[in-house]
Amino acid sequence: MASSDLVTVAQLNEFDEIIDARSPAEFSVDHIPGALNFPVLSDDERAQVGLLYSASAFRAKKIGAALVARNIAHHLENSFVDKPKGWRPLIYCWRGGARSDAFTHILRQVGWNARRLHGGYKAYRRAVVADLQTLPADFDWRVICGLTGSGKSLLLQALAAHGAQVLDLEQLAAHRGSVLGQMPDQAQPTQKKFDSCVWSALCGFSASQPVYVEAESRKIGNLRVPESLIASIWQAPCIRLEAPIELRVQLLQREYAHFLQNVAALNAKLQCLTTLYGHAVIDRWAALAQNSEWDVLVQELLERHYDLAYLRSTLTHYQRYDECIKIHAAGIQAANFKELAISLLKDESDIAGITETTCP
């Protein structure tokens, strides 16, 4: 294929579809956001060809070519048969080599204007890593702070629903960022996939409008927030969302209902706090859970663990926390956060004008 037929990561948005020709296992680790997986070799086939290479590269290429041709034919017959003549797909594999080259060649022979990503996934990954070092500094961040259970995620959702630019890191990480933060029946993505999701979100933002984000630590579950992003967030103006503890207790019971239905799983998580609070406290919390004394348990967890830990982390990292604008949640229903979001967006000029003076 001529070099003029190769495209760069900067041209991803110019195509109707992005096709990842790698194996399903490679695709599951990470892929270009929005890409569809049409592997030219299955996981087993890729392993088979790889083993053959150690004995005979020529034999491996013969068998690999037959497998690749067969799989591309399958995709043509089952997935691409209805594509119009003007369809423009972009194809990539690991390095932009044999697999994507073969796929692109056949699609072009059909008559489609298929192109190949120069350098493949590796080039894409290098671009993501490089962009994540610089992109966060381009935006005007607004950090939603607040004690656990105050409704920060709900406020972000309401802001997004009213047209604000929102980066919901916990949603992207599939984790709420605490010892009980793992989402039910949902594994966290790989670090590379998380990076891709963050990169994709940042690429979709306009620098002319603020971006709202929840206050986070360096890690969300097992995932690291990109260093440049966390540095930008830590330096940004803060908005403190406050709610009475009774509402916070209600909200947490609603959001963590899966633990209320699985006491054994909850107690297993609480055991992780034994070194901090000792066996007596953990045993008490386990007994409260066993007896479904949820109001008491949740309030004790908030007052003895979450609130202290959150304040320590926030005061350490968020340089402008003491200058924040304060807003108050009157309830835990969607309508309450809708009102807060509307009010917050209306008062955006006040947030942008935060000075060194502490807000009353």
C-alpha cells in the first residue's frame, strides 16, 4: 500500500467506521474508542501462528495467510455485505503491519476507500500518552467537592444533562473510589482502556467552556488518574456540595443497595479496615450489618472513617478548597440536583471570579 494511503491518529474522525483487526484478547485490553473488532485471527489462531514462527516463519506465513483470508471473507459475507460504495473504513492492527494491510487491501479491491492507520495501535497508544500529558492544562476546571454521600456524582449527571461539560472519572473507572467503591457485577477497565476513555472525553471538550469534575485522589480503585490531569484538578476552583448527614445516610443506602443485600460481601470489604480501627470496631460494624441496622452503620462509617479520610485528602491536595463556593443539597431526588445544576450554571461567572478571599 502506498504511503499516501496511510493515515495518522489525528485523522480518526474522518472515517465512517474504525475497524480493529486484532484478536479479541488484544481488543479487550484497550482499543480506539468507538472501534469495532473484526479480528483477522482469533486468539487461538494468533497463538497457533506465533508458535509456528519459532519453527518456520515461511510455514507460519502460509497458514496465517489462509486463516486471515478466511476470516476476512467471513466478515465480508456477514458484516460488510450491505455497506454502500462510499463507505470509508479505517483499519488498524498492533503495529499497522500485515494484518491491517491485508484487510485494507481486500476492502480496497472491493471498491471501498479503506485506509490503514500508520503505526497501528502502538501509534495510537503513544498519541494518547503524549496528549494526556498536555491536554488537561487546556481546560478551565471546576471541582465538585463534598463529603461522601453528599451527591457529587448525581450533581455531575445533572450538570451534564443541562449541557455542561463533565468528566465523570468514577463512571469511566467503574469505581466510586473507596473501600466499598467497586461497582456491582462490573470489573474495572484496564489502565490503558481507562486512559483511552479519559483521552476521548478530553478530545471532545471545548476549551472555551469550563469542565466539571469530581474531586479525586491519584487512584480510583486500581486505576491511576493521569498525572497531568490530577495536577490540573488539584489547582482548580472548588465548589463544595454540602448535605445533612441524614440525607447522606439515605443516599448511600440507595447507592450501595447491593451491599445491603449481600452482608457477607460487605463484611469482607470492612475487614480491610481492621488495621485502622481494630477488631472490636470491625466486629461491631459486622454485627450492625448482620442485624440490618443500616442507619446506625452508615452514619458510623461516615463519621469515623469516610469523613475524616476525605477531609484529610481534600485539604492536602486541593489548594483552593478554602476559597470554595458552597451549595446545599435539599434532598436526594433527581429534581433536587437538577435545581442545583441550573443554579450553579447560572452563577458560573461567580465561580470563575473566585479570588483569594474565603467565601462566606
